[in-house]
Amino acid sequence: MSDGEQDVSAATPRAPGASAEALLGTAGIARRGVGSAESQRASRAWWDADADDYLAEHRADIGDVDFVWSPEALREADARLLGDVAGRRVLEVGCGSAPCSRWLATQGARPVALDLSGAMLRHARAAGEATGVPVPLVQAGAERLPFADASFDLACSAYGAVPFVADPRRVMQEVARVLRPAGRWVFAVNHPMRWVFPDDPGPDGLTVGQSYFDRTPYLEVDDAGAATYVEHHRTIGDRVRDIVAAGLVLDDIVEPEWPEGHERVWGQWSPLRGRLFPGTAIFVTHRPGG
Ligand SMILES: C[S@@+](CC[C@H](N)C(=O)[O-])C[C@H]1O[C@@H](n2cnc3c(N)ncnc32)[C@H](O)[C@@H]1O
């Protein structure tokens, strides 16, 4: 499908968010090209509208002071993908309610938690007060980070921002810019191979429905065809090229396995699918030098 062409259908294969859909007037699904401005506008509106429901559903998964990388329940406390964080200034990109940044603070790090959504950041502030672990919060989009060059020792993102931006290479470049030499940037996204399957945790989510090579974004749209939710696909190779083009070094791609006995269903992530193929890719990179 070419840019500008729009195929709107009434079906809604992605999981929940029903009240956000009603608030935003979501009328169907579309597949078409979508640039940075429309993607960011849609993401901000979506996460503002969905913040309460998202946290009501997932607070038990992500915790208040905990760093969970993915629905496979991989924790930074076990994986240590960021290395030693004590004393380090850490940027969290797409922090949501910021449980990861609060966990980092308890480990002696100096986190700054950034998100596009004011509603998510309000939850972050309230959770900071409730837990007694407040962290600095910044409202901004990941494609234009409001920080000086080389002002962070580490950067991280657990499903924040990267799957939702039209220009992920720009995010890599921005993170590389604000990192100090030798600083790590570790980010988790939907595993690219998930794109070929419908977003369904059950047996219907086991049958290939579209091409891995089709980068046409997934959109939900209102009656006028304006995006109310956006997801962008990149292949593994695309992600590697974005990282390398930003001058970063790729150290590892972690594909967390579904743990034995972990029965939690989280949107399209389920034990059924998790036992068969990966749901998350965590890219471990660093800025050279130092
Ligand atoms: C799935 S949540 C993940 C957040 C957190 N790790 C959690 O588990 O709750 C995605 C977050 O990314 C944020 N986000 C989406 N697009 C963004 C962008 N372009 N810039 C910054 N944040 C963005 C959303 O507002 C949302 O809080």
C-alpha cells in the first residue's frame, strides 16, 4: 500500500483500550504512511486517554518501584543490562508512570524520566509521592530530547516511545547525542517477528497474517481518518541499521524466553505464544569512546 492510501476496516484486532477508543472516537483500523507529527499527536492523545485504564490493568505487572523490561517479566535486578547504575545519571525514554526510574533511584542512580503523555506523568508524580521515591519528570517527545549533549551516563526504555515513533533513527541519534562516551542505551520493543501475526494472545495469534517486510504503519483512526493510535514496524535489520547509523555500537539483542510457570496474559503476550516465539527484543548498545 502506498503512502496516503488508506484502508479503513471496522475490525479492531488489538487488545482493549475500549474507553480510550470511545473518548477519541476510534472508528476503525487503517494501514497507511504516517509522519512524525501525526504519530506524536496520536500517541499523546492515546496515552493521555488510556493512562488510567493501562495502569489499572498493568500496575500489578510493572509495580510501583520495579524495573520490568517486558511481559516475559525480565527484571533489571536479574538481567543487569544497564550494568552498574549507582551514581549514574540515567535517562528513561517513554517512562509511563516511571516505576523503572523509581527502581533506578533506589539503586543509587540519578534518573530523569521522560514521557510524551501528561496523564502518564501525573501518575508518575502521584506514585513518586505515594512511594516516597520521587524522580524528576520531563514531558517531551523522544524524537527531540530537551537535554544537552553528553549529559547522561546511561539511557533506557522499556517499551516506551520507540515502537510508536515514525523516525526511530532520529531517536537513536538523539539518545546518542545526549549520552556520554561509553554510555549504554538499552531499549525493549515488540520483537519484530510479532508483526506478522494478529495481536491475539490465543490460537488465532499463531497464524501468519501479513508480511514481515511490510513496514506500513498500523493505525486506528477516527471518522475523519485521523490517527488515534499508531504503531510502527521495523525489521531486525532496520533496527540494527538505525543503531549503527546513529554511531552506536550494538552489543547484544536479548530475546527473553517465556519463563516456566509464568501464566500472565498481557495484551497479545501470552504463555501460549511465548513458548513458541519471542515477544520482546531488547537492544543493548553503547556510545563508543570514553
Ligand atoms: C507501553 S508504555 C511503557 C511505559 C512503561 N515502561 C510501562 O511499562 O508502563 C509506552 C509509553 O511510551 C510513551 N510514548 C509514546 N510515544 C512517545 C514519544 N514519541 N515520546 C515519548 N514517549 C512516548 C507513552 O506515553 C507511554 O507512557
